[in-house]
Amino acid sequence: MLIRFRDKTRKIAYSFIDIRGFPTTLPEFQRVFPDDAACAAHLESARWPDGFVCARCGLQDEPYRFETRSSVVFRCKGCKKNTSLTAGTIMQSSHAPLPVWFWGADLMTTQTPGQSALQFQCQLGLSRYETAFVILHKLRAGMVRPERDMIGSEHPVEVDECFVGGETRGEDGTNRLFPTSCLISFWREPPRRRPLPRTGCSTS
């Protein structure tokens, strides 16, 4: 699918993204998000699909842009309020570049076993472990929907997946893998209260 973005000079830039709206392979990811400007353009189009809207006065118009600032900041032409591109997101007040956040989000959502902060630091080339830990924590918190649907209502339901099976010898003598994907779910019920035995004696 062909996605169209507007850059700072009001020119049209084209980026190829797959039909689901986001890259699914590393080559696609590198092509769509090669630098900070491409990440900023994607974030801007995601926050304001129909153009910038001021949070204070509600004016929908092309804002003033500051070319000399290191972070992307917009100024409303109506009320002159400044709005940061990352304000109200998990990237707010972060000194890490946007590509680091985008790469981190891609690693978080594509690796099934999960990520440790140390592995996260190595893969993103971060100098401080604390930075990797904070980014990872914020990404995990941002993936939780507050209004998420609860499976099982009164009794929680847990769901997981695994692969069953191993190597088998094929007809040509080579070992082949034929794993079967299994979905496992179970629900928790509160322990049932058993009636207490009667103690003592009764008189008639």
C-alpha cells in the first residue's frame, strides 16, 4: 500500500508500507523508517490523520514548524500554543531518538519469547542499561489497553501457545522438523468451601 506523508517543506514524500499498514520484515522496516525524519512523519500522520489540530483552541491548520530545534514542536497559528510531537505518548520527555523507539517497538512486537533489558540494550546499541530498562517498561505498559476485554469475566482465563513435536527422519534420510502448533487455555475457579464438620455434643 502506498502511504503519503507531508514533510516540513510541504512536499509530498511517498513510503511503501504493506497492506496491513506497517512493515513486517526488517528490510521493509529499514526502507520505511530510515531516519528520524521518516519516524516523525509517520508519528505525525498517526496522531493527526486529517492534519494538525490544536489541543487548546481546536484549530485545524498547518502549524508553524521550528527547523532549528532538535525535537519536533508545532505552534498553532491561532492561539500560538506549542505542541510537542511526542506529547501525551510513551515517548514524552525522552531524550532517545525516535528511531530507537521505533526499533524497540518492532523488537517488542515481533519476538515471541520476549525481551530482556540487557538484550534490548545490546540490540539497540544503547550505552546505558537504565535507558533500555525504561524504554522497555514504557513499551510494555503502552501495549496494555485499559478498556481491554476480560476473558472469562468472573473466572480469569489464561491462554498460551506452544509447539509439540521434534525431528523425524524423512524418506531421503535427512532429519526434518514437523512441529504442531497447540493452543492451551484454562480457567481459574475459586476454591469451593467445604462444610465444616459438626463438633461437640447436643442434648435433647
